[in-house]
Amino acid sequence: MKVHHLNCGTMHPVLTPEGLVCHVLLVETDNGLVLIDSGLGLKDAADPRGRFGEARFLVRPVFDENEAAVRQVARLGFDPHDVRHIVLTHFDADHTGGLADFPWARVHLTAAENFAALHPRGRVERGRYLPSHRAHGPVLVEHTPDQGESWRGFAGAEELNGIAPGIVLISLPGHTRGHAAVAVDTGDGWILHVGDSFYHRGQIDGTGGAPRALTLMEHFIAADRPRVKANHERLSELWRTADPDLLLVNAHDPLLLRRAENRGR
């Protein structure tokens, strides 16, 4: 499967010199196009308060319509209606803003994440799970990767054969209750998109060079802080191993996005 790496949302949190991106994968399959996350969408710019909530003051999104996935899919020469599936790492606004631009697509997520979004607990979850992102009535497909077999040291995974062989949803809770990673087999190696399991490469590469503002934000909004720490440890192992068969990316590190674009996988 061919994979395109897209930035579907630029953000500028305070004390974060590099800024943040919304790293979305566009996957060409025999059954049409698949998005891994959807980034910010066209409706977000028109209604920042309703679509992004109070978090917009913290991460300061740009809301550039040219970065919307639906615009980028068209610029690449594809018909946006060929995006038949969207696989979410989780239901935060910067990952689901583009869903409304593809109302015909089936949206895949963990059952735990869908439950959390429908039954938020506490102020953080009420702020992160915005009803506006479901207002267009998306068809949501729940999965239970936590009940599946392990994948490269992660406890549970589910291959999404209903979409295409070689797309694997991996249970990775911590950032949110039902957070997941998504692995894609490109034919000459795997891409592992770990969503918000870490924000900055400095959290897993041994340098400790992550901006303090990001680590504080991660700590504050985490659903399960011990699991976040455990995820960092496992991802640090993968980083140190540097398996040439595995490209590790996340949702928001701009350098990891540039590296992925340059590798062309």
C-alpha cells in the first residue's frame, strides 16, 4: 500500500519553538483510500469555539483550509469520495475535525474510545469530546483490539481486514481511555502511527529534549498517567532498536513528519 504523509493542521503552543503538526496518513488500498486520523477540517475555521473548544487557546491552531485533508486529497489528484474509511487513534478535536468533510466514510475507532466520548468523565474529557464532531452523523465502527493478539510488544491488536489487509489497530490507552496506534504494511516495511502516545521525539529518543510546555500539557490531559509512562518506555525501546522495517511516527512532531516525507514510505 502506498502511503502519503500529510500535515492537516498547524498549531503553535506557547514555548514550543517548532510548533506542532497534525500528521495524517493517506493510504492507497485496493478498496479505495483510507485516512489515519483526519486532522483539522473545513468547518473548524468557521467555528473555532464550537469545533475546538477552550483548547484552542492552549495549542493555538492556525485553521488553514488548505491544510484540510479533503483539500489535500483533491490536490493529489484523488476524488475525496474515494476516501471510504477513516481510522482514528482517538477522538480529540485535532484528530476528528476533518470527519465532517467525508460524511460518507466509515469511521473506525476502539469501543473504549467511543464509550469515553459518549460518556465523558470530569472536566478534561468534557472539554476534549465535543458533540460538534458527531453532528454530521458519522457511521462509527467499533473495534476491540485489546482483545486481540499482541503486536511487536503491544498487548492487543486487531487487523482491519474489512478495510484492507495490512492495516492494524493497536490498543494503546493512556492519553485517552481508548487511544490506539495504527500500523500500516507498505510492502517494504511498516509505518507505526502512535497518535498522541508521545508529543515530541525528545520524550522517547533519550535526549529529554521535549519542550516543558508539551510535557506539562500531556500530563494534565492524560486519562491514565502510568500508562502514558509505560507507553513512553515501550516506544523508547522501539526507537533504540531502530528496526529498518519500522517507521515510527506520531501525530504532532514536525520533524518526524518531515523525516517520513523524505523516506517516501
